[in-house]
Amino acid sequence: MARALDDAQPPADSVSLDYFSGLYMAKDDPWDLATKWHDQRKYAVTVASLPREHYRSCYEPGASIGLLTRLLAARCDEVLAVDSVDSAVEQGRAIVADLPNVRFERAELPAELPDAAYDLIVVGDLLYYFNEADLHATLDGLVQRLEENGDIVAVHFRDRADGGNYDGFQVHAALAAREGLERVVHHEDEWFLLDVFRRTVPV
């Protein structure tokens, strides 16, 4: 289904922490990320789309239970993975417990963005949960933390049902509008969109 920038609006309020915490209380893996083939494939495509063989430092907000984190760890000297839900962080820490180059922490965006700079940022299935103000604050914060010539990867679900909700099309367009980014990879299929942007100007 073709999308247009004006066919949906961001949520009036960012989706609450209580909502996500409730999902994890009801089920350890609310989206069945560990068992659904299209999610396993999405992770594989994400890692295969990384333009560089190796990165120094990766930041992964909205890391959920850490399945993609494990794959990213093999390509990075260090990874900081964060999620806002305590139980997700606990599961993520268990999944990467054997990986000394990974830290898994609790943080809420945009209020608790890290202080460091990174040559790789990977954000997946997160941005469309923010209202307009939080979305722009998060995007600005992520770009500010991306080193010159660093890569930011965005991968988000497509709303194939009715197109009435904010999805990957809108949030990737908002990221593409940031100054100093050059799109170097684009993938689109029936399930998700993936874009890799490179920071072309100094931070």
C-alpha cells in the first residue's frame, strides 16, 4: 500500500510506560519476537544492511528483550542497549549475559538519552509510539549523538491494514528530513521499512 505523509498523524500522546509494562506483565515476549519468522528475517536483514564490517560503539534504544542486540554485538566493539520496561531489561541482560561488550540498561526516551557519541545507532519499531514533540526531540537527540561518518539504522513496521496509523513511512521521512544525513541503504517490503543514513557533517 502506498503511503503519503499526510495520510496519518502521530499519536496525540506518546504511548505510556504503563502500557508497555502491562504488555510485558501479560507476556514475557509481547510481540513474539523470538518465534515469528518475519521478525527473525527482519533482524537478519538489518544486520546484513550494515554498510561497514565493524563498528566501534553502538547505541540501540528500544532494544526489547535483546534479540537484535546479540547480532549487533558481533559487529561492534561495544553496544549500549536500552529499554524503558524493567522486565524487558532483565530478559535482555540474561540474553546477552555471555557477551562482555554489551551493556543493557533501563532508559526512557527522549528524557534519558546517553551522553556519549556513537558510530552506529540502531532504532527499530520505536519511533511511531512518540507524539510529535517527543518524536522530534528523540530524532534530534539521536542525530546529535551520531559521529561524523557514523550510521543510523531505522527499521519499522508497515501498517498494511488500513494506512490510518503512523508507521515506518512517516517516521523514516521525519528522520530523512534531518540536516547532515545521507541515505546509503533503503529496503522496503510488505512487512517493514529499513533505512540507513550516514552523518555527513561534523557533530
